[in-house]
Amino acid sequence: MRILLTFAVEAEFAPWRKRHAFVPVFMPAPVELAGHFFYRGTVFDYEADVLLTGIGWEEGHAGNWPRYALVELLKNQPDLCVSSGLAGGLRPDLRPSDIVAAREVSLRVGGDTFRSSANLLAIAKDSGARIDLRQITEPSIVFKANAKSALSKFGDIVDMEGYHILKIVSGTRTPVISIRAISDTVNMDMPPEINRLVNQAGHIQAIPLLKLILKHPSRIPSLLSFGAQSRDAAISLADFLDRFLETAGGSSSEAQAKREAVAAR
């Protein structure tokens, strides 16, 4: 079987990448887009492609390489697609590193609602995820606890890419599921400097970091704490993906029945 997974950035992918044999593969692109790499490897008995989409999604931009790459990788007709990564919790009962497989994904305002595959949700539940939750995709990072609380009327978790990924995949016959690990809770203020320190690829920018250290050294502990919390969430996500894919491709009669049901969709 072939699977396709997406993460926003390398930091989300890194713990899982270290457990399996992935190699970078260059994907050329049309002249208006620069080519980029995706990752290809073997996970258990799956042939796996992994696409890093970057933070956020320039939906109206003609030069959106992640959209182009995702469409190209879907032409390989994967048996299932997993949109994965980290998300903010919008419910008080969601804790850091909790795993959520969203029942549905939407924007806060406008757009359609896209649903995860019922069969994949059943496998995710068996693997330890909470599944009866709604995911909303916002165009920017939600820093403040009061802003997250206000968003809770629209959804249970918030991210920046999931809606756009499910919108593309749902236009194919590929079963898809959105899986997230909680990196920050509804009552947690995130360090606002993250928006300046981290670029779209998730890399720390040296000069803004140096300026922050010199001007506001007292803010460094909160950044380090959030970084550690995000790292733990990424490890939790890697643990879950292994359980999920083992169940999806397992040899037991129950897992086999679910895999056949997924493949038949």
C-alpha cells in the first residue's frame, strides 16, 4: 500500500522521520514555481511520501508550491492520506500532547466543511486518538488565550493548513484524515515573538533571535518552554502515527477488515 502524509514543518516531522528510512526526493516544478523536495520512504509495509507544506497557506497565490506538489503526489493514487502536525487546543479538556483526529475541518468563516474518512477515524480511535472534534483553520497564529477562547465557538482545535489540504484531497478518491497533536492549550498565551523568529519553513531566524535576546531577555524562558512543549507533542504524534499505521495495515482480522474497507472506498 502507498500512503501520503503532510506536515507543516521539519520540526513536526523530525521525530517520526528518525524512526523510518526516508530520503529527500527533488520535485521539479513549472517555470513560475521553484522546485522543492519531498520525502519518500518505507513505513512498516507502506510506501510513504511525506510533504512539508510550510506554515500557513497562501490560498489565493498562483505560485503556491505546496498545492502543486500535493496535487502531483496524489496522482500516485495513495491508498490513504494523513494531514498531520501540531494544533492549538480550544477546549479546556485538551492537554499538551493529546492526539486528536478531527471529524471535520472548516474555516472560521466561509468555505465548505470537509470530513475525515469514517473508516480512518475508527482506526484512529482504536489507536488512541480523540475523534469527535472539529478543526478550524486560521490564516495566522492565534497567540492569546482570550482569542483562543473566542474561537472555541467555531471549533475544538485550530491550525493553519488542514482545511486547504483536505479541500484538495477530498476532490479525489483518496481516503483522508486530519490528525493533530496539541502543542498549546486554550488557557495558554503563546510567545508573540514566534511570528518574527520563525519563518514559513519553521526555521529560527538568527538576527531576530539575537535582537530579542538583547532587548527582552526575560522572554526567553517562555519561548524555551513552548519549544519543549512542541517537541514533546511532535514525539507524541510520532508514537501515534506508528500505532495508527500498524493498525491500518495490521494482520489481525479486525485491522485487516478495516484496511480492506479503506481500500474499497
